[in-house]
Amino acid sequence: MSRRTPTEDTVVVSSSCYPRLEWGFKAEPKTGTMDTLRLDMLAVSETGFVFDPRTGHSYTVNATGLTVLNDLKRGEPLSTSLRRLQSEFDCPQTVTEDLLAFVEALHNYDLVDKTNPIEGAT
Amino acid sequence: MNGQTAIAVTGINLGENPQPGPGVVRSLREALGTSVRIVGLAYDAMDSSLYAPDLLDDAFLVPFPSAGPTAYLQRLLEIHAQVPLDAIIPCLDVELPVLVEISDALQSVGIRSCLPRREQLLDRSKARLTELAKRVGIDTPETHPILDDGSLAAMGDRLGYPYVLKGPYCDAEIVRGPGEAASIFARLATRWGLPLLAQRYVVGEEYDVVCLGDGEGGMPGAVAMRKTMLTRLGKAWGAVTIDDPELIAAARRVILSLRWRGGCEVELLRERGGHIHLIEINPRFPAWVYLATAAGVNLPLGLLRLALEGRAPSFTPARPGVFYVRHATETTGTLADVDALVTRGMRPSAPPPPIANITSQYTP
């Protein structure tokens, strides 16, 4: 598989309307799996357009975000996503922070109930 | 009539405050094609659908419902003498008390309808919303009637700011402070009459469900949506269908409790934590009813079946992710159209002429 070059904002998620601005999530290192119930319902296109049929909100994700989102929908731990980002993209060392920020954004958009920070990440 | 079913539809102006009639007509046309003859009933010669191509077969002016049931019935019978009607679908809140009162008289001459009863209309009214919400186990924001502007300050103290001031039939504005309460009160009271209703402002997202009730507690079909674009008046200019079983279940409880017969719109608000509030029940299809048809649930067709045959088809759940954006365009007519409507109360059965013909009338 060829390595892809991420854009400057390596992992992003953005709402097309009514963005929620409350940021109450606190990432706490722990293991376990993501609550995928809500993620299962998401319609995700190959190009990164995301629709939540429960609320009618839509989002867009870039290539790296799409990779992570699809991993989460499959129930993969974040450590898998991290390895995938490092192997498939030219990601900088700060990708771990970006990945956690992405999950935090998913939480703030009510798309996941809790996070599964990367095992062993510092 | 060539075997056509003639359906009278009201509420046909698609203006700044869009009415449901055009969406109802489009839904019926899509399902029934040329087997249906649509008779538009307008309150003003400038109601936009009068001049929209492919929408109406005939058009008549009718008196405002405030003229009373006798005058309204008389006019409908005059129209019935010219174009024998099989059914009427009223699409405006203020028409319903009048139509309910004359429905038996209309039925006796063969004009059928699918309407709620008078008690059902009252039970869904804004004044009784709290009582209904309690009965169906859904919260509703604290609401109080206001009869004069002298009680506005006390209401502000009681509900806090902002709160919502609503007209008795429709329309609502947010009161953000004591300074604007009196002017909003005057505006709504002048437009809609009294009493107004003051409602506690709840932060959350509004979701609307368009429903069809069979009058026996059943709900043959319902579609939920979230507004994505609002006009200055707070009307939906765009929306998307969603799949939220909780909202549909809430609407079903309302329909069951009221034993609602006909179309309606249940307005709900979901707080961030997921808690649902019942905000309002509109006693007719909303202006966005065609979105439901586009999502696979043709509720106007279901309502027509209920009116004509006493039963509605069973609908499959709507497709989520179907959206609409309202498209405003110009409809055109000639002086002859306006002449016919204003002086004879009807428009001849002919499509609006193309622009070229209009121009040629003024060529020396």
C-alpha cells in the first residue's frame, strides 16, 4: 500500500451545521473498547462524508480521520488506528495527540460515549 | 370529470411563511397522476400556487374562515356545483374549527374529509398541551396563558429570560429581556389575537414529526426530521429526515392518546442529554410534508385513502438522510387571471401562459 501524505490538520472532524461547543471530555488513559453503538449507525462514505441518521447531523472527515473512524466502527482499539496511521501515512510524532483530539471531537458531537486512549501512549 | 377524483386543497401560498398545500398537491400528483383533479382554494388572488405550472387544475377564491361556517359552506357548495368535489384537504390551522363544524354537511353532498373531532382539536391546543404531555408521559416546557401586557414582567420573573411568546394558533418569538416583551406581545396579539402563551425556553435541538392518525389510536405513518435551514421567521427552509425511534414512539403516544384523525405535526425538542420535550402539536400537515413523500412515506395519499375509503395504506419506515432545500422562484400570470379571480372568484382551467405571450399582449 502506498503511503499517503496527510494534510496539515492531520485528523479532523467538522460539523456542517450547529456545531457543539461544549468540551467536557477529559481523556483518561485506560484500556477497553469504544462504545460502538452510535458509530454503528453512522453512514460513512468512501470520500469521508459522514451522516448520523439519529440526529440528522452530517460531518466530513479527511483521509486520516476516515481511517480512524472506520477502525472504530469495526471495534478496533485506538492502538490499531495509531499503528495504521504511522504505517500508511507520513504522520509526525504528534499524531498521537491528534488521534486523541479526534476521539474527543467525536465525543463532543455525541458520536461516542467514551474513549479508549491509546494503550501505552504518553 | 372523466373519472377523475376531484380534491380541494387549501393553504396554497408558498411565501415567506410557506403553507402546506403545495406539498400535499405534489404528493397526490406523484401517486395518482392524471386520475386526480386538484382544485386549489385560495384566500388571495396573489397566492403563489395559483400561477404555478402543473400544480392546480382549477382554482377558486374562498372567504376567510372568520366569515363563519355558513358563509364558508355556502362558498364550497358553489364551487361543488361547478367542479363536483370528492374530498377536501384543509391545510391551515384556522380553517379546522370551521371545517369540522361543516364536515357533516359536506359529507351529505359527497365531499369527504379526514378531520379530527372538535374535542381532539381542543385537546391538542397550546392551552392544553401540559395536560396532554402529562397524559402521554412526555415533559413539556412550563407554559402560561397571557391575556394582557400588564402580566409580562411577572412572567419574565417566573420563567426567566429568555422565554418564548406564542400566538394562539401559530407564530412564536423569543423574548430575550423585559425591554422587548411589550412590543412582541403587541405584534403577536395584533396578528393572532389573545390569549398568547408564554413558554419556558429550553435549550436543545428541535425535531419535528409529521404523522397521520387513523382516528382509532393508530398511526399508519410518520416521518421525523431535523430542520437544517431556518428563515428569519423561524420556518424551515431546509430539513433532513432522520431515524430516531424515540421520537416516533413519542409521536405515536400523542396520536394514541388523542385518537387523532388526519394529518398533524408533533414538534419535539431534545436536550443534549437526550431528554425529550413536547413543544407543540399542529393539527394539519406541515409545509415540509413533501419531504416525507420523498423519503417514501406519502402521508397525503394516506389521508386521502382514509377520507375516501376509511383506511390508510401501511407505510414502511422513511429513509433517513433525505433532505430538501426550498427553492423560491417566480410564478407568472396575466391580468386576465387576476381579473377572473377577483371578479368571478375563479381561475379558468388553463396553465399560466408562457412569458412570450404575456409580453406580446403589451406589444403595440
